[in-house]
Amino acid sequence: MMGRGEAVRARGARPGREALPFRDEAELQAAWGRGPAGPLRLADGRTARVVFPGVPGDGTGPDFRGAIVEVEGDLLRGDVELHLRHSGWFAHGHDRDPAYAGVALHVVAGNDLPLRATPHRGVRRVPLLVFAPAPAGTPAAFVPPCAFARAAGLDVEATLARMGVRRLRMKANRAALLAAARGPGTALFALAAEALLGPAHRALARAVQEQPGLGGLLEAGAGYGGEERALAMTAALRAAAGPLRAGGRVRPAAAPAARLGALGALAARWWPRGSDGGWPALLTPGAGWQAARAPGIGRGAAIEVAANAVIPAALGTGAWPEEAALEAWAALPSPGTYGKLRPLERWLGGLDSRPFGSAGRLQGGLLLQADYCEKGACGRCPLSPPA
């Protein structure tokens, strides 16, 4: 184990400025994401081989999730964090951050500290790899079995679409439970709050679901119409949320205050003056993703709300017939591929193919990643060839 004194000395060490083989961390991440080929050697002398480099994180924790690295016959499974220099781990406070407890490998371009492993919370040593670009002529990087299955003619789009419907039904089941307890309108509002605030602000989404909740928003907007109603609802949301701080580096439009404003505007549109808080009359099966537009909600965000809130809630609560909900799901365009799905998109795409060209297939990709890629089950997913 690494003692507290050793970790403190590492944090206080003055890093060197030696030349590094990568220009910046983005270049290092890109090289790792392609899958390092050939044998590697850890800083402690052990040999290693990358089985699966993992999938890119969402920016709120480690850089890659679900990696598999073989170290002299043993398999390491977990997250991978990358820095240009070893000291970056301490500069960013990762050594004391519980969000990095699942890091199985620390990858750096240069080791500027007198350490052969990376400490976490003073009780665990994370294996350290000093990584350099592969020399010319190095064999091809990692390619997963799904890419070979695609090349052999597997209908990737149909498989992703089936997985997308499965993910829709999972979301619909949750909506049904919420509706049974509090009604369809409240279930829809809860899912819309989660969709707009995103994974980085789950706690805030849960908070506004409870207070003010949909009932509190309707009270705040009582007597108002149009833009004034949206402002009153937004004020109620922000008052309940308290001091707001953006977690990590986010675009201004994705900051929590801006997202709460968008949620208030959307609630005012869905439940105009005189509404009782039930299923919004505006949300009919033929309305499309445009029914989720409001000030502060662009095309991509509106499609996200439709995919993660409107259609699941409509199916789960019985607001729409099942056939209509499935038709709306199939017609929903893609909001754009998430960064963490880009490796899969590269592996699964063809000359004339966009594997995540619809929202349903994109949701199928997210389920594939969560159930297989991130769990070290590469080669056992529905897109892999049979053994």
C-alpha cells in the first residue's frame, strides 16, 4: 500500500517539463481509443496487452469506461484515466476523488514523479502505463468482433433497432410506475427533467421533481399566460434548486440554470393556463419531436426529450396506443451521435451506412454499450458473430 506521506510527497512534487510524445491530452486519448497494439510494459515492469480500450466517458469521471487489459495472464477490468504527465492525477484531485475508485489503469505520456504506480485515497495502487505512439509498421490496432460481423454482412441497423425498442420498453415500464403513483403528467415531467438536465445533474433533476414538482409549477404559473407563465415556472424551479453551479466544463446552454429555464419554458408550453396537470393535449402521436421545442431547447435537445420522456411516458401511461408509440419511435431522427459512441460508430459503419442514423438505433447503441461494452463482454453481444 502507498502511505499517506508518499501520496502527499507526490502531490507536492515539482513536475518536470520533459518533451512528450503527444501534443495534448486529446491526442493521447485518441491514440488510446484506437486500441494500442502489441505488448506494453507497465511502470512496475510487468508486461501488458490491451484487450479492449474501453468506451469514452461522459466527461464527469474517468476518460474511458469498461476497459480490459491483460497483465501477465491476469485481466484488469475497469476504467482508464489519461494524463499527459503523472502529476496531472494529483493536480486534478483524482487521488482523493471517489469517482475514480474504479480506475484500473492510469495512462500517461510521461512519468514526472518518482512513482511506479498511482495512489488512490492512500490505500490502493493503480497500475501505471507510460504510453507512446506506436512506431510505423506496427500491426493494426484493436478491432472488435462486431466490426468483423458487420463486414460479413450482419444487419447492424436491424439489430440496433430491436435493442432500441427494448430500451424504450424499459423506459416505459419506469414511466408506468411513476404514473401509478402520481399520474401521467407527473411521470412525463419527471422524465423531461432528467432528459433536459442530463446525467451530470441527476441530483438536481430529482430535487425539482419533488419540489416544486409539477403541482408546484402549476401553482407558480397560475394566473399567467404566455411568456410570463414560463418565467414564473422557471423562477419556481430555480428557487427550489438553490445555488447552481455547473459541474465540470459545460457549454453555457448546458449549464444547470439554462437547463432549468428550458424546463420551465417547456412546462409552460405543455401545461398552459387552465391545465389540470394531466397528459398535455399538445402531445399527440402525430406531433413529432417538434412538440418538445421551447425557448432554450434546440432540435437535438427536443429529440432527446421525445426519446427519453415523451414517447416512453406515452407508452407507459397508455396515453397513446402501443402501435402509435412504436410508429413515433421508428420515425424519430437521430439527435447526433454521442461522443462515447463514436468508436462503435466507426467500427459498425460502412461506406453507405449510418448505424446510429435514427434515435431508436442510437438508443439501441446506448443499451449495447451499457450491457456489453462497459461490462467487458466484448465478443458476446448481439452484434458479435456466433462462436
